[in-house]
Amino acid sequence: MAVTRLRVLGMTVAAAGGAFLAVALNASDAAVERVGEALTGSYANHTLWVIVGGLGAIIAGLCMALPAKRQPPARQGSSVPKG
């Protein structure tokens, strides 16, 4: 099985998404972020968008990196009666 450019790009995008997600989850545990979350009930917009972007990049990268399901080729000379 050959590794195509699309698969390499997909793996790269998924790895970058994982890095973004790790940074965002680390930032969400910061003291300032915890105080903001306690007061407002949600993360800061920047942190939330980086988490969502990281998850999106992981999903998109995996979709590009995983092999596509291919249909078997049509059989020549099938036994379907002509009528």
C-alpha cells in the first residue's frame, strides 16, 4: 500500500490538530481561565475555538489519512439475461 501525498497531508493535519487540542486543554486549566470559568460558566472564546479547531483538524486529518472504501470492479460478461 503506497502512502500518497493526501495521506501524508492528512496525518500532518491530524497531528497539528492534536497539538492545538493539547495546548487548548492546557490553557483551559490555567488559573486565569478557571476564574473566568467560575464567573461566567464557560471558557474564554479563544480557548473554546482552539479546542473546536483542534478537534475539527483531527477529524479532517483522519478522514484524509484513512483509506477510502473502494467498490469492486464490475464483472465483464455477467449472466444477466437480455430480454
